[in-house]
Amino acid sequence: MKNIMIISALLAVVAVALYVGVSLRWNQESNGKDNVLTIGFVGPLTGPTSHVGIPELRGKEVAIEIYNQKRTSEMPEIRLVALDGKWDAKTGSEKLKELVETHKVKVIFFVNYALLDDIIKYAETENILFVNTHNNDSEIASLSDNLFLIAKKTPQLGTILAKDIIASGKKKVFLMYPENQPFYIRVKKGLEGYLSNFQGIQLLEYQYVKANRPDFKSYIQKGVDQNADAFVFFGHGEIGYAFKDARELGINSGIYSLNLVTSKQIQKKAQGGVEGVHFPFHTYLDGNRFLAKEFLNNYKKNFGEFPSIEWIAFQSYDGTAIVLNSIAEVYNSEGNFIKNLKRSLHRVQDYPGTSGDITISEDGSSSGIYHTLYKIENGEPVKQ
């Protein structure tokens, strides 16, 4: 009887040791090499929205390079698999599936809210952690415990525009944005929410069908016919033509848009039409200037140029660095890696990033990154 008890005790010790060993080495085994952790990114790396995806990817690459250079022997080397999800749900869904099933990654960065259905599914069935360093919204973050959003707050962009519209004495606001795009719905919420606090303000809302060259004139003409005195255009690469069409219809002031109007792609299509446009934006002037300048120098050293849109690269770098710090903290801890990683991320408070002092909330959203009002003057963004 005594021998049986001793054997049982030994087996229990072995079982615990095996469990701990597996929990500590799950990542090495799944990636086929000791002390290497592969993470994933899916975003628009080609096509009309590549001006979003390229600085997103490069910001992550800078963060990973710095991490790998400074890591200790107990911290995992980080490898990144980046896939081109373009800006459509079908392609993005296919690339997400590839990251999950082929590359077996457990941490995935994404950009497009249109992938949320797939993301929630994989978060629940595969216990994958998803991070968005492009957009941030409490309602979106609350969809899954495995979802973290480290960026500027999406509805805030609309609120910034609305404040300037009210301050300028505008009364009839024409809003045009692409259909079936969850991001623009979130921005619109901030815009109309603030405008609703004031009497006598009318919002004229139109959704257009995305195409290489939408017929924007027919939409904008409706605003002209209804005597709109503020014109708000949301969209990606194609929206550049809206500014050109608005100018040709005689609209020379009261034009508002979002933080992508600085992209070369949009400005080329606008043919000077973005001059004077007001928009929410973020540059090194709005965050930690010292850290931002240091990052920009690293970015240029790596890629031979500064980011085409600063705020995208700043947020990507900051959010990725935060996640990497948490990975390093919990990598060799006992227990479930993803659970430990989430606990670590929830403890982030006033992280000194290039774009501001960042705190992660209980629901997985974040605060500390803020856009302010800018205006295009002589082709460049000028803080107002």
C-alpha cells in the first residue's frame, strides 16, 4: 500500500512537471524552433488603401527590430508574418485563415473592422489574441475579451470635425461616405452625436458605392441643391476625386475630411482640391516630441523615407511595442500564455509612447492618443 502511494505521488509530480513544461514551451514547439515566437499582421499592403497598410507594417517592423536587438536570452525572438488583406472582407478573411491554420500564430494585428466577425470567431475557438493599432472604440473592444485596440478613439474624429463646424457657424452639413464600412459608421456617430447638441443643425447623409472612380458629382450636387454650407467627405483612396469634383462644382470653402487627406495617393487624385480642407490629425506635435523624433529617425534609417502618414506609423509602433513588452513579461510564466498576456496588457498605464501616454482599459480599448484639428495649407498639414 505504501509503495502504491509513493508511485501515485511520483506520477502526480511528473504530471505537474509535464503541464508546466508544455505551458512554458507551447510557443517554441508550435513555431518549430526554440525561443522563437511568430506573430501575424493582416492589412492592405497593395491597392488603393496601401497608404494605410504600409506605414502600419513598417511601424511594427521598427518595434520588432528594436525589441529583438535589446532582448535577453530568456525573451523570445519575434518573427512577423505579414499578409496582404487589401481592404475587402473576403481577402482579409482568407489571410486571417492562413495566419491561423498555416502559420499557427497566437497574436494577430489587424486594421480593417470588416474582419470583426472572423476575429471574434477565432478569438473564441482558437484562443487567439487580436490587436488593432489603427482604430479604437469601446463598443468594438467589448465584443471579445481577446480583442485589444491601441489607437486614437474612432468616434473622436467625428467630434473634432463637428466642433469646428459649429464654431464656424455652419447650419446644413452634407456628409458622404462609402457604404458597408463599419469604420465610417463609428466616425459618423461622433459627428452627429456632437451636432445633435445644437438646435437648427441639419445633417444630410449620403452613402456611395465604392469604385475606382465613383460619380461623386451627382452626390455632391444634391448637397449644393439643398444649400449645404459644410461638406464632409469620408473615404479611402477614391475620395481624392470628391475634392476635385467639389471644386469643379464651385465649392471653395467649408470642406472637411479625415486624417488620410495627407496621403500622396489622395492628393494626386484631388489635383489641388484638398487645399484648405479641415481634418483631424496627429503629428509629432501632438504626442511625445522626443520619442516621436527618435522613432521617425529610425523609420527613415530603415526605409529611406519618413512615413507617408505619421500618425499611422506612430500608433503601430506604440501598440506593437506595448504587446512585445507584455510578451516578454509573461513568456516564461506558468499557465495559459494568452490569459497571462491579457492580464499583462490590462496592467498597462501611462505607457510613454511616441503618440502619447497610453493606458489600456478593462474592456481592451485604450486612451492617451488624441488627434487635433489640422488644415491643408500649401499641400501640407498645419495644426490649427
